[in-house]
Amino acid sequence: MSTDASSLTTQDLEFLRRPLHGFLSVAGGPLPPQPRPVWFEATDEGTIQLFTAPDSVKVRRLRRDPRASIVVAAPVGERERWLSVAGRTTVEPEGAHDLCARLAARYWDLEDPVRAADLAAIMAADQVRLVIHPETVRRYRY
């Protein structure tokens, strides 16, 4: 395992740009934290962003305590690898729907009418964008 104080490497970004699920944990919740699987996007600036409803439990907790982490692991059948990013998280009112559309195209077959309808329902709802600003990056590769 290696730790870099605050930044994602080129290899990290390549790994994070795959359609993998991340497991998000936020501070201020029950002990121990309750991770949830999420879609996410690693940005060129080295942040991690995702979208959610503005009244979700995670947003309420992040407004009280902005610390969050995401863990992403390689799927079964590949050599063991994971990446953990922890840091301060901001709740951004803009950009969530654009992010949602990009992520839906990454994770779903939007030619499937069921998935297209699912996306339309998400896009019809209010969303906010969560941005994790890395303070600690840990990685493991076997």
C-alpha cells in the first residue's frame, strides 16, 4: 500500500475513469460509517465528483461535517487493486445534471428504453454535485 498526501497520479486517474462503483462514506453519521455504492467521475483537476438529491442524508451530513471518502476496487477476476480518496467535500448547486448524463452513458446502455426512462426520471429531479477534494490518497495494487 502507498500513500500520497493529496493527489491522484496518472495511473489513479486511468483506473478511476473505468465504469467501476465507488463506495462513499461521509462523516457525521452512525458509527461505524455506512458506505454506499455510487457512480463517480475523476476530474482532470484531481477531484472526485458525484451527484445526489439535495435533501439526501449524505448532503445533510456533509453540511454538518464536510469530510468524506470513496473507495474504488477492481472487479473480481482482475488482480487486486483499490484506491481510497478522502478529503473535504463541497456541495455544488450547478453541474449535477450534466454529470448525471455523462455517468449514465458510462454505466448504462442508454439504447435500452428502460435505462433511458430511468435517466429521464433522474434528470427530472433536483440534483446537486458533490466534489471530494483529496487530502489523503491511499492505493493498493497486488
